[in-house]
Amino acid sequence: MPKPIYVLSGPNLNLLGTREPEIYGHQTLNDVQALCAARAAAFGCEVVFRQSNHEGELVDWIQEAREKASALVLNPAAYGHTSVALLDALKMLVIPVIECHLSNPAAREEFRRQTYVSLAATGVISGFGAASYELAVEAAAGLIGAAKR
Ligand code: CA2
């Protein structure tokens, strides 16, 4: 089995499913975790699934992914729009990086239309709700050469 696919989520996503369901859907982050694990398993892969409200903790996990992950799926949440620290950490990775968003930030407020993370991402998947994560895991599996079982 390849190294796990790291799936990291940024601030406030621990509250997913509790508000703004018209934008973010009804599923909780636990539901999203189960979907990611199932999609990875279909490709013979595992996920390490974590969420943090703290920028530095996300930086630590991105650094950890350099050694321990085969690919990284990252929903940076609001830090995507603000954090040069996340961008700098991502630039040190040689593994595929899939940026993922539940909503489609490009169709929302002006301040959401760009992310620093995109500058270091292999690709971006946005706007499909929880399925954005599943699609991102599938993309990551494809990029590391994992075949569907
Ligand atoms: O669409 C996404 O996944 C976002 O990354 C979500 C962020 C937002 O700042 C980005 O522009 C787009 C916000 C996450 C807020 O977390 C929630 C907490 C409770 C219910 C719903 C979302």
C-alpha cells in the first residue's frame, strides 16, 4: 500500500453541517471523512484525515506530509485567502497537492476569488459539496498511480 493521502481541513470546518447548508451542504466533517476513506479504499489507499483551526498546526501537518504522505488534499478554508505561511509550506512539497473547496469560491465574494494555496496546487476542485473531497481524493490517487480495485 502507498503512503497515506493526507486530507487536511482548515478553520471552522469542524462545524460543518451546523450552518449555511445552502452553501456547504448538510454533511458533517465526520461524514466527509467516511466518504474520503471509502473513496481511497476503492484505490487501495488510506487517508489521514485532520482538521485544525490553527494556521501553525496546519503548517506543521503540511511539513509532516513531506515525509509521510503520498499526496495532499487541502481545504484551507479562509486561510487559503490569507496565508502566505501555508503557501510557503506547500512549496516545500514534491508530492501532488489538490486544493479542494466545498463551495465554489470563484462565484462568491470578491475576496474569495483567489487563494495563495492555488499557487502551489497541482489542481483545484471546488463547488461539489462533500463530493469535492471525494473527487480530490480520487484525483490524488490517480496522480500517485493507484488503480481502481
Ligand atoms: O468552500 C469551502 O470549502 C471554503 O474553503 C470554506 C471556507 C471559506 O472561507 C472558503 O472561502 C471556502 C469557510 C469554512 C467555514 O466552515 C463552515 C462551518 C460551518 C458550516 C459551514 C462551513
